[in-house]
Amino acid sequence: TQYSFKEVFGTLVVQKELFDVVAKPLVEDLIRGKNGLLFTYGVTGSGKTHTMTGSPGDGGLLPRCLDMIFNSIGPFQAKRFVFKLDDKNGVDVQCEVDALLERQKRDAMPVPKTPSGKRQIDPEFADMINVQDHCKVEEVDEDNVYSVFVSYIEIYNNYIYDLLEEAPFEPIKPKWNNCNTPVRNGDFIPPQSKILREDQNHNMYVTGCTEVEVKSTEEAFEVFWRGQKKRRIANTQLNRESSRSHSVFIIKLAQAPLDADGDNVLQEKEQIILSQLSLVDLAGSERTNRTKAEGNRLREAGNINQSLMTLRTCIEVLRENQMYGTNKMVPYRDSKLTHLFKNYFDGEGKVRMIVCVNPKAEDYEESLQVMRFAEMTQEVEVARPVDRPLCGLTPGRRFRNQAFREELSRKLEMRGGPINGETEEQSVSEMFLQNFPPLPSCELLDVNDDQTLPKLIEVLEKRHKLRQMLSEEFAKNVLAFKTMLQEFDSSVISKENYIQGKLSEKEKTIAGQKTELERLEKKIKTLEYKIEILEKTATIYEEDKRNLQQELESKSQKLQRQASDKRRLEARLQGMVAETTMKWEKECERRVAAKQLEMQNKLWVKDEKLKQLKAIVTEPKNEKPERPSRERDREKPVQRSVSPSPVPNATPVRLRHRRSRSAGERWVDHKPPSNLPTETVMQPHVPHAITVAAASEKALAKCDKYMLTHQELASDGEIETKLIKGDVFKTRGGGQAVQFTEIETLKQESPTGRKRRSSPSNPDPPEDTADSEWTDVETRCSVAVEMRAGSALGPGYQHHAQPK
């Protein structure tokens, strides 16, 4: 058997090669705002968990995905609590002040968590996340800020459990297990099952699931490892550590653009993009007769196989809808696994499946089933375009803001800072005041002192002149400054006019582009409308084609039935023709015999007349001939009938009824309304009989004998009565059937009313009537009456005519 796949990896393939081909495109889509889903599928013990997690020294797909994510968005990560997930599968953005308050609250907790840089990595998984490839996504949007949230759930026995949920411990209240008894060792309480919900965008999510914000690969993998220890693992004969549940590790990436200054996150919820990558490690499909499962293990295997079967059914229905254009409902709700990832199968992201095959002879049958299903899934294509919100801000604003801050700090350092500038201004004013001549001493100790005041006057005059000079210079400077300001204003106005002209040109260009965009959008809408009409027309034509094909099939079946009915009818007609031929041959023989008898009677009459004439002729002549009486003259020779003439002087017989041989039983006396009383001598008399005009189930159910009275014209024109008798018995269908046993014939002949046929060539209409009536009674005598449930004439009243 040959199976073809998109990519086949050998047994010696390294984890990096598998990651580059399968998981790396999903991580790139995640950072670009698209969803992704990755399955590992196969028989128990084929290496699904090893492919997903890896081994010490060689990490699997999960740690490599985390490492690539944080290598790509490392310098652009937002601070903690800037993005905050709500309980409805959405995300909100907070300002820096609210995020700082939440960080302070977390730091004020009794057991503060150490920063990820100072945290000691668990040596149990330290080698798995030590990836030296430093793989990263190219062309990451540098004007966005990012935050990563992880959650870890498992689907066990078709129930969803949160592996990151911390069970509250209360030493006062005892903990109870499934048997309603207290648990002695109260280290662990089984978590409660979670519920699936649908958000406002029709995406499925797990309500109340723990989602942890992580800032590094080590922190994220530590969260995964903490949940991995809680996962259901049990020993089976196929694998010592066989996973008994489906594990789902969900990585959510929230990203939002920076504001126009490039400092803080833009406070608009519509601009937030939330993408999700789900890494699913399915439980192994297995046969219970090989695993020797019993009790809980057997129930687990049944639930695992049932969920995997539902996954197969959903893929098959999607493939059928895609290939044949049908619209069958996909049974997502039959399993929590398919219900959770319904959006992916409907086109909300890429779906990748890694099929793990163990080349063991014992796994041959299961591996064939796995590869057959995996090959079929390649034919399913689901894709839906993702509309990203338009930001409208200038790209590259983050680095421009950083460069502006660095340049500002550098210039401040060169000038000595803002405090040194103030001292320079003070020193300039002091120097300006020092240019005035100093005032002499103004003390007058003597009345006759005539030197102090002239000196003071002279100094004040000098100061006055200097002050006038300074004021004139100040006025000149003010005038020069005003002229400079006017020139500057005129230049600014000219520049503004120039800028306004340029802006108007740009606005015209933008308006033209807008009109072009509107035209293109209208054209797109018309094309979409045409495409929709064409799709509807195609579906209508396909529906018509299917209907015509069905009609053609029904017509061909109808033609086949008609041909078979025709053959059956021809066979029946041949039988009827043969029967009619035989019947008419018998009738012709009967008529020939009757005609021969009639001719013999005529010859006998002629012989009698000849004898009488001979007697008259040979009579002696001396005797006087005796004249016959008038009565004898009037008497005409009577025509002989077929049967011997009856005695003319018969004594009248008193009419009496004949007692039926079965008078002691219960009879149904079936007399049609057209029956005529013939007053035949041997008229039957059945006491306590139920007389009916038509056979019914009610009458037949009460009796065990049945008698049908039928009248017809005999060949000689007289009325002939036939009594057709039968036995009534019950059938398997709950009705009654009549089996005819005998026929009694009552015939009345008139001795004087019978006339011979004058001409044998004339057709005899009564004979034809009698023949048709005889044919009818022959048919009626061979009719069985069967009562069945659901008939229109009563519960199953049906006639089955069989030709004699």
C-alpha cells in the first residue's frame, strides 16, 4: 500500500529540520496576527510527545517555537500588565500608570516572584530550552509592542481540565475524593472540569482557564513543565508512560501599535491584534485487546478512540463538502476536542498535522488506519483572509523618538545643563550694571562743603547720559528686532502659503486617490456580487444536474419496471388467450351438439307427420273419414327442446325450503341487491345467518362459513342461481380469508315457455350475456377475500383473482 504526504521525514531526522519545515511558518503567521494549530497524531508509543517536547540536549517543537517568538519580539515587549486578558477571550490595553499599580500590587504579595533573569532554571528541563539556533522572524513590525500569554489544558475522558490551576488548600475543611470519603494525603485536589464558550467573534475558548503572561522562553517553558507534571499518564502494555489525555498548549500573542510620539501604547482596543498558536499532543490511538486495558484504562481508551473517531468524521465531512459542493453539518459538538478547534477547521488559521509512525510489525493495522486518515486530511483546504485594522500612523516612529531623546540629552550635556544657563544670564546682567560709573560718597559733614554735591551732580549727569545712550541703543535694537520679526513673519507667511499650496495639491491628490479607491471598491463590490451570482448559478446548475440525474435514474428504473410489467402482462395475456380459445372451443362444441339435437328433433317431427300421412293414405276407403275436432285442428305441432318435453299434466308441487347441510354453523349470506326471487323448489334456508350486500370484515369475523348468491342467464334464456360456498379462516396478518369449497346450481325451466330456435344462423344475444356472466362468475368464484390492516375498505380488504 502506498501513501503520499507533503513531506516525509526519516528516522534520523533532527528536531531543527522538522521545526523549520512544519512549525516555523506557523510562528511567522502568529507574529503577523494569524492563528495556527499543530497536531501530533499516531499510535501509542510512536513518538508524539517526544516530537512535541523533545529530549535533554535537543528540544522539540514547543521550546523551539517559544524561543523563536521571544527572539523576534524581545526588544519590543510591553511591560507587564499593559495588556490584560479579560474573561471573554478578549484583551484590553492599560495605560502605564494602571500597569505600574498592578505591578506594585504583585510585588507587595506575601511571596513575591523573582524576576525571570534572576530565577534559577530547573535543571530537569534546562537542556531542552538551551537552543543555540537563535531563529527569529524577519520584518517584525517595530512600531508595535507585544505580550505573550500561555495556558495549558488537557482533555481527559471528554472533560476539559486546567493544568495550571492552583487548587486552594484549606486545612480546616477536609478534602473529598470520588468515593465521598476524606482524602488523608491532602496534597492534591482533582481540578474541576471547564466549560467551552463562544465569544463575540464566534471563536471557541475555555472559560476560567489560567493564562500566564511570560517574558522569556525559560519562564514560558517552566509554566509548561509545571502543567506537564499534572497530566494524566498511565502504564499500558504498549507504552510505559502512555498519555491518557489530549494536551493543548496555547500561546496567545497580543500586539498593539505605539502612539504618534512613539512613547506609549495606543489606547484603542480596536487596534489590538490577538493571535493564537495551539500545540496539541493527542493521546495515542490503540486497540484494547493489545493494551490489556481494564477498568479505568478501558474507559479511557474508549473515550480516546471516540474523540479521535470524531476528529476523523469532521475531516471527512469537510472533505466531502469541499469536493462535492454539499452542505452537510460537521459534527464538531460530538467531542470536546473538535468543538474547541471548530474555528480552525472553519478557516480561522492554518492547520498542520504531524503523523508519527512506529515501524513495528505489531502496529501494522493501526499504522495503516492512521496513514489512511492522514492522507485524506491533505485534501481538505480551509483558509479565510484576515483583515488587520489600519493604524494610520507614521512608520518608524519608535526609533525616531529614541534618536530624538538621545540627541536632546547629548546637547544638554554639551551646554552644561539648564542650571548653568541661568547663571550665565545672571552674570550678563551684573556685568551690564557694572558699566555705570560708581557713585561717590554723599555724606555732608560741613555746611561750607562745596565739593561733594558738584561731584555727585557730575556723576549723576554721566549716568544720565549713559542711560540715554543705552535707551537709544535699546530703541535701535528694538526697532531692528521688530524689523527682523516682521521679516521673519513675512517669511513664515510665505512659507505657510507655500505649504498651504503644497497641502492643497496633496489634498487634491488624496481626493483623487479617494475617488479612485471608491471606484475600485465599487468595482470590487460589483465583482463580488457577480461572483456571488455566479456561485449561486453554479450551485443551482449543480442542483439541477443532480435532480436531472436522479430523475434519469428514476425514469430508467420506471422503464425497467414497465418492461417487466409488460413481459408479465404479455405472459398473462397469452394465458388468457389460451384460456379463452379453449373456452370458445368448448362453447362451439356445445352449440354444435345442441344444433344436432335440434335437427334430430325436427327429423322426428317430420317422421311423425309422414307416419300420420301414411296412415291416412293407407286407410280403407269404405269407412268414412273421421273429422278431427277443432281443438286438434287448432293444435299446432310443438317444437321440441333440447331436453325431453316435460309431462303436461303435472301435479303442482308445494314450495318448501331445503335445509342446508351446515345449518348448525354460523353463515354469512352474501346476497347482492340485484338478486331476483326465483321461487325454485330446492331453495336453501340457513337460519341465524348474517345477510349482507357486500362482504365486510365485521361480518366475516363473526362467522366460519360463507355463501355467495349469484344469478345469471342460462343458455336457454332462463335464470340460473348459483350458491358459491366456502370456509372462513384467519390469516397471519390478522384478517380473514375465504376458501371456496363447492358450488350449488339452482335452475328453473318452463315447459311451455321454451321455444326452439327458428334459425341457427341468427346470433343469440342472451347466450352472449350468459357467456359474459359465466366468465364473471368464474372470476368471482376464484376470488379470495383477505383482511389486512390499513386497507381503504376496512382493515385490509383485498381481492386476489387467480384465473381457473
